[in-house]
Amino acid sequence: MWLGASRKNTAKPLGIAWPVNSILALGIHFSYNDEIVYNKNFEQKLIKMKSLLNLWYPRNLTLYGRITILKSLAISKLVYNTSVLTFPTKFIAMVNQAITQFVWNKKAKIKYRTMIGPKEQGGLDMPDFQIINEALKVVWVRRLSDSNGTASWSHIPLSYLQPVGGLFLLQCNFDLKLLKVHIPIDFYKEALCAWQKINCSTPNTKKQVLNEIVWNNHHIKIDGYSVYYKKWHDAGLTKIEDFFQGNRFLAFDEFCSKFKIKTNFLNYYGLCHAIPQKWINILKGNFTEPLEKRSEKERISLDKLSCKSATKFFVKSKFVTPTAERRMTEAGLKEHTIRLIYSLPFNVTKDTRLAIFQYKIIHHILPTNSTLFRDSIKEHDKCHLCGERQTLIHLFVTCSKARLFWSLFSNWWNSKNGDTITIDKNEIIYGVTDNFAHYLGLNLCMIIAKYYLYTASRKEEEFYFDAFLAFLTNKIKIEKHKSKSQINM
Ligand SMILES: [Zn+2]
């Protein structure tokens, strides 16, 4: 393959095979033609991933099971290319769409940005391709930093960063758009952008301002760009504290003698002027308005950076709290209780079908006659036992038959365990969170009880307590878990 200026050369000397379309090296396709490269490196991979997912479609998997398949089998098909190539935005959107389609099979019932969150916050750790992509790119930045400029591959990216201090840039509070550099390779830009998202911050206290690195700082601009004066940096000027002393900036002659720099006073005052007024107010202790709370994000330093910590950071900034949380807050549940409620299904049972069943109750997305009627799947929304409208709350709590069931249930539990529990509406729906560790067994029985009520209602059957007990015995036999020991059959 002819490269560089000779790329249009059509000669085929030496009697060897000259490629027409593309060549494959180390698993990546290279070609003059961007479309061919895009097709082979991205589209073909996505098609492979989708056909693998198609094999799993017909299986009766839970939400969680589908997410496991995605993470362990499907996404891995794209990881290698992601870690070495720049990714077209539209491609990321296509992958995320394939993910949603596979997880929900039809219309998504919980927001994408909720599903990506951790379980204890109401998510299901669903993969997000934008985050995977950015985390892999950030890992490359870490490798660049670790190379310390000695690895041969690092010479090219570092040569582009030379005008802004080379590796030093990675420590700065920079914004790529404001740097006076030209980086012609998208991969490097993408990686730096990903790192910038984690690294950029706004100082809000005197200590933080003094500690800010002046160079390449996106808050400090001259003529619309951030600044890097190599000579000044080499002379020892790095942070605000280096030239802001005793409540003021050093005077020009003090500055020159401290750093032994020969410069024009305009350059020096230009830099002092570029420091944001807000910072100077913070430094001098004059606040006219209360400081905004420092954003929650914690700065991760480069040497502690890993794919995992980066992913955690990106998930945290993208995650939105579940819509269902409002209902819980309105029911008077406190934040600590809500966290317990979210993790409860995954703590009391290893049966993912049961856990996801409870997850759907918490998020209020379990289909009942009222939602099936709304979606024109059922011709009425009535409860098969009492004729009232069957909502989730009616089915499990307010239906007279359900009330009777729960009173039998608590009698049964109390007589078996010498306990004196009563179960209120919130507990029926969300589980018993008081003395949680002690009530793992009770919570498991309650989820199984709801599962029984739900199955019976789908089959339009009466609720029989004895039938529930038989169902429970069966389930408990399958459940080989710590909560088992707490249940007295
Ligand atoms: Zn009813």
C-alpha cells in the first residue's frame, strides 16, 4: 500500500500483492477510503453484535439477564476497536440504540440514564457505549502519562502537545478548545476531551484557588485562549500561590527578581489581569454573594485513574434518579431507606427473576390490568376478584382479597417465628427496611408472596393462602441463600 504523498501511485512493482480496498493489520482495517474503513471497522462489528443479540432474543431472559449478556458477550466485540480508534458520534448512538432495543425488546419503561446507574440507586448497571468509549480513551491518557515520554509511540502525540508543555498539560485544568495547538488526529483529541471531562474543575475556596495551575487553565484566557509561557513555567511559576503573596500579586520587579525572568511588564500584568475577578475576590476574602457549593464530583488524579474509576465517574455525571423516587419521597421514605429499598431485591434473593420482579414493582412498571387496558392489550381494567380498577397498589394492597391475604400472612409469620410484625402499605410494596439484616427472610417471603398474588391475578384465580405456602416451599427449595436459614417453614 502506497502511503503519504505517494498514496495515488498506481504502480505495482516487485511482483507482490498490492491491496485494492483495505489492509488488515493488528485487527484494524486501513484504507484510503474513509467509508470502507468505517464500514469494516464499525458497521461490520455492529452487525456481528446485533446478530449475536438476535440469538438471545427468543430466550425468556430477565432485564438483568439481558444486561449480563450485553456486558459479557456483545459489547466485548467492540471494545478492541474502541480502545484504538476514534468513534463517530452517530455510531455510538447506534450502539446505544441496539442496547436499549435488546434490553427492553419494545418501548423502554425506565430512562436510559437511570438504567446505567448502580443498583443501590435504582439502576441496573446497564452499559452505555459513550461511557465505555470515553473510559477506554481515558485509559490511553493514563498510558501516555505513564510512558513519561520514553515509549516510542508516545513521541507523536507529545510532539503535538509540545507548545502547551507536553505531558504537563495533563495536570492542567485545560479545555482543548482554548489551547493554542493543532492536533490533526481525532483519536488524540477524543482521548484528551475524555480526560478533560474528569479533570476540569472550578475552584471555590482560597486554598483551591492558590493551588490552581496557571498554565493552560480554561479560566485564565488572553485573547480568547488559555496561556502557556514555557520560559516562565521552567523558571518555577506554576500555581497562583507562586505569584500571589500577602493578599496581592507580586509587583513587576519582585516577580522578575523572584523568577529571574527577563520580560516586558505588559506581559506580566496581562497575565495578572487574566486571572478571573471572582478568584481575586476569593483570595482577598471579599465575597458579595455566597459561594456556590463545589460540584459533587471528586477530582481523580492521573495516577489513580483506571477504566473502572473513569467509568464510575462518567456514570455518576450522566445518571438521573429514577422517576419512581418521587413516589417514594411522597410516601415519606427517607433517602437512607430508599437506598435500602433499591438494593433489597438483590440482597434477599439470588433468583434474578424474583429480584427483577421486585425491581419492577419498585419502579412501578409491572403490568397490571389498568396499564394493559391503557395500552390496548386488555379490554378492561377491572380486578378479577372485586371488580374495582386493578392498579399495582390495588392488586397488592387495597384489594379486599389482598388485605385478607396479608393478614393471614402476618399471622403465619408471627406464629412461626414468635414475632409480632404488622405490615403497612409501604412495606408491602417496597419491603421491610427497619432492622433489615434481621428481616432478610421475611423480605424474601414477601417478594414470593407478591409473585404468587401476581401469578394468580394473571391467571384470574382466587388467592388461596395454602396454595401460596406450597408455592413458597417450592421457591425456598430452589433458593440456596443466607435468608433461607431465617425462614421457618
Ligand atoms: Zn380487587
